[in-house]
Amino acid sequence: MPQTLDLPVLKEKARSLRLDILDMTTNAGSGHPSSSFSSVEILTALYFGGILRYRSDEPHWPERDRFLMSKGHAAPLLYAVLAHAGYFDREKLWTLRQVDSPVEGHPVQGRLPGIETTSGSLGKGISVGLGHVLGGRMNGLNYRVYVLLGDGECEEGQIWEAAIAAAHFKADNLIAIVDYNKYQETGPISREMALEPFAEKWRAFGWHVEEVDGHDIQAIIETLKAVQEVKGQPSVVLAHTVKGKGVSFVEADYTFHGRALTPEQAERAREEILCG
Amino acid sequence: MRLGARAGLKPAKPMRDVFGDAMLDLCRQNPKVVVLDGDLSNTTKTLGVRQEFPERFFNIGLAESNMVSIGAGLADCGFIPFVTSMSAFLLCNAYDQLRISIAIAGLNVKVVGSHGGITLGKDGPTAMAIEDFALMGGLPTFVILVPCDPASMHKAVRATAEHVGPMYLRSSRVAMPHIYPEDDCPFEIGKANVVREGGDLTIIGCGLMVAAALDAAAMLAEEGIEARVLDMHTLRPMDTEAIATAARETGAIVTAEEHLLHGGMGSNIARIVAETHPVPMRFVGLADTYTDSGDPDALLEKYGLTPQDIVVAAREVVAAKGA
């Protein structure tokens, strides 16, 4: 799909990504639909809103911007986006989590074009991205590296090791985006393992911080363009989102974290997504 | 008595110094090689690379998890990253990263664990890597190399860079005597070297224990027992053919390693022997224990890793063979 700033077209893209996530996970009988729903607008902005430079027919194009899905449980969203972006046939999506399919439960690098890193134990994305930053410098290339983190993922110690190092190396072409939906698997983050004051933590580690409504595609695009101008330090965008966004009864029930909708629930969800 | 003296082996400098030399040579030859360090370059001896190639050397600090995943990103950019630190700290801190960021996709990242075994000595059990073969054995795509002398370290470092895919290389603090002529060592990944011929039993060693095996063979020869000695420098892929041949031709096997017996080289050899040509076996290595701090030679003696320990095992296995 060509890149566009036409908002209705991008909103329609987000809607069809949600429908694909719904069908993939319900068909598989498992997966993480709600964690995928909450990041839909972020990836729509990146891949279809003119932010990410990529060639789906040349996945290893050396000058491409990198997108690293660190919150690997949002794999259904990543697969749907890559299929819509032309990396592989959309029919593959319906083989999610099946034997002999490369559409694994969590992304495995090398099994499908466009997957830039293996994830599914959390916390690795900024570090891998920093490797791409340092490698790009040695290769004389000026691409950007985008990393999508979960909020619960930021409880991992490696995130903060990487945060120290990215600031130390002045990795201003490294942009982390946190899908800040305020829930981890077991419940509200504020109750389970509080992250606030979250923005202050990143600032204290030497990062430039922006906050944005993570479902406002235009605002996300504007924010991501703004952080491209930041020099001498890495940037993090705290994208405030709603877990399960787009389906009311999933939004209202965090236990959908690692659980697919039943076929009956999926029909209700489809109607909501189509009308929403 | 100095290890290797009975077998007439020439002393050499510490293996970590040899590794440092080999790493610097490699960086001079291959501009794609980069070194990541966990703030231990003076310990692992990558300091020479830092001084001569600062643009290809990154001190990631005391953050092994971060360092390993950074290595994955560098490999994706076409570089050959050597991720280096003390083996115990590197593998145990960053096992998840070795598995997720490197092993599952089989990325071209090289992991060098220094101070393998117990012969780092006085820093004690917290710093000793006595479980690195088992840990790396748990990551299916990693090739595992354990050089036993200066020539084989140089060859192993070169092979590590040339072979595409995840590699683990064990380095050590201790000096290992020359097994091979200084610049003439056969080294093919997955192919064990016969370093002594003999028909009564085979002693299979790796790392420091190759020299111990040759000492033991010299002592056994005085008793009229002729031992074949194999240098098992590659633990994965393991040389099934050399092991099966040794079992068939000599009828008894002793393994010797500076590592836990549980999950180490010997247990993997036993699996191959059991499947190909079952013969009596004995295993020299660390029992399920953490050692004291202390002088390396004293530790080797206390925990049963001397040539004499191999001799005792050899006598038993030869007797069992005749029974």
C-alpha cells in the first residue's frame, strides 16, 4: 500500500487490520488480540502514514528504516501490517499458530520477510535497535530505528540497561514507542508494578520524551515527525492507548490479554469494529 | 609437577593472552569484525583491539543482556560481532538474550566466554564458568568450541569468524601448554584431532584436560597401557565418527573436562557411544559442586581433575573392558 496522509484512508486501514487480528486469533483459538488492538493506530501511522521508509519487495534493503516489534505478543498485528504492506500474501495470516506455518505465535526473525527481530520474551527491542544504530554509523547509513514496547515490558531490567546505553551513544535516530495501555497480563499496571512517574524515568535516563493519544493517527504522525528533529539523544513516545481498543467488551476485560475471542464473541466484535 | 611436563609439552602463555592476540590479528584481517565488551577488556584481553581499532570496539558496560542483543543488531547490519566477557557473567546474565535475540533465528553472533573452568582460581566460584558447556548446549543453533593450546586458539578464533552462525568460544585465564606446533594445528569444526595414538583405551579431553590426558597417557605407558588421546575441540557438532571409531578400535573410553559432569562433554560422548558402539566408560570432571577459591593447581587436585585422576579412571576402564 502506498504511503498516505489521507486520514480516512488510514482509518480504514486501521479498521481492516483490527478485523484481520480478530480473524487470525479467533481462527487460531489463541493469541493476544487485545495487545494487538491497542497498537493498531501506532503501526498504521508508521507503515502507512509516511513515517517508515521500507521496500516490501526488498526486505533487507540496507537503507531501510527498522521497525522492531519488541512486544512480541502483538504478533498478529505485526503479521497483518506486513501482509498489508506487501511483504507476503495475506492468505498466510490464516495459518497463525499452525504447524508447518511460519506465522508463529510470537515473531521469529527469518521465518517471514519483514520480521526484524525475534521477540516473545520481553525487553530486547531497544538493545537490538541500538545494534542497528551502531552498525548504521559504521556503514555510513542514516536510517531510523523504531521500537515498539509494551508498558508492562518496561518492567524488564534490560530496557533500562539499553536506555542508559542509547543515551550514552547519543542514538538520536532511535525512537522507542511505548504502547501505554496501562494493563499488564495480571491486571492494572498501577496495581501490579507501578511505572509512574514514567516520563520522568525516561527523562532521567537522558531521553527526549513525547506523549500522544495512541489512537489518534494524525497526532501520532505529527509526533513521530517532530521527534525526527531531536538531536543528540534518543526519543521515546508514550502513546496513551486503550487495551483492546475498538471492541467494548474487550476494552472492559483485561483477561483478554492472552485469550482469543470465541467465534460468537468475534461476530459481536466484528460488528463493533465495522461500526466504530 | 607442571601440567604437560610428563608428556614433554612446552609451556605457553595464558590462554586469555593468546585469545587477545588472536582477536587483534582477526580485526587486522577482517574489517567486518567488531568487539563488544562488558567492561572487562583488561581481563578478557580484548584491550589491544580497543587501542588499535577504537571505532570497532564498544564497551557496553556492566550490562551483559543489553550487550548480547546489541550484538544481534550488529549482525543484522552485516558485521561479525564478538561479544566478550567473563563466561559466567555473560552466559548467566544474558541467557534469555542468547536464546531469543541470537539462537532461535541463528544470527551470526560470536560469544566468547573467558575464564572458563575452575582454573581462574582465586576469584572463586562466583566467577568460575563450570556450566558453560551445558548452558550453550541448551541453545541448539550454537557451535561450541573449546581450544586447548595457543595454536588451536588462533585457529578457533579464525574459524569462529569464518563460520556463519552463532558460535560460542571458551577462553581461559590459565596457561595451557603447547599441544601442537605453534603455527601448525589441524582445526576443522566438528572434527576431533587424534593427538596421541594408542590401542588400549581412548582418553577424550577438551581444553586444559587435553594436556592432562597426554600426561596421563605418558604415565599409563609406563604401565604398558597405550592410550589414544582425542582433542575434542568442538562440542557441537560433535565428531560422532571419531568417537565411534575410538570405541570400536580401543574398546574403552575416559572423558576429561574442566566442567560439571552433568550436561558436559562426557555425557554427550556417552550418548554417542551408547548409540554407536557401547564400551566401558569413565568420566573425569566436576561432581555436582561449587569449588573453593584457591590456587588453580590445588583446586584441580582437590576436585579430581589431574592426570593422576585420569590414570585411575583409565585403569578402571581397561579392567572393565577385560572383564
